[in-house]
Amino acid sequence: MRSSINRPPTPDAEEDQGKEPTLQEIINIKLIESGEKERLKELLRERLIECGWRDEMKALCRAFTRKKGRHNVTVDDLVHVITPKGRASVPDSVKAELLQRIRAFLVSASL
């Protein structure tokens, strides 16, 4: 069985006990606990659909699948090929809006 790409190994519980959480980890915990992370993910989904990014990624996946043959492509293959293109093509306006929302959250959470 192939392991999933881009997934770090699970850390040992012993290693985590003596370690202070990083600022990034603290922010992530606060985002999750407040429910803001889910709201941000939903906002991102909406904006990507509105700007046509999602349809563009679907078209890229279909083109790749046609090129390689439907039965010769795995999900991992698609992820490996499409992820860099997808990340690079997210509109700057969407990134800026998310960054603004994250900053506002950090100010309101006093972090």
C-alpha cells in the first residue's frame, strides 16, 4: 500500500510532552477552537468557485486523465501534477481577503 503524499509521519507522544507549542501551532489551535478555520475554508471554497478556479482545476484534471488514459491515472498522480498549478493560480484577491480575515481574527483573539 502506498502512503499518502504530503502527509508527515505522526509524531511520538513522548516527544511532544516536553515541547512548547510554536506560535503557528497556537494560532492553528485557536482557529480550530473558535470555528474560524471552518469559516475560512468555506469562504475560500466560495471565492474559488466564484472566480472559476475550481472549473479550471477540473479541466486540468480531465485533460491530464485523457492524456494518460483513464485507467492509468491514480489520485496521487493527479495531486502531484495539479497541486503546484492550483496553488500558483489562486487569484491574489482571494489570498489578500483570506489574509485580511486571518489578521482580523488574530487581533480579536489578542494573539
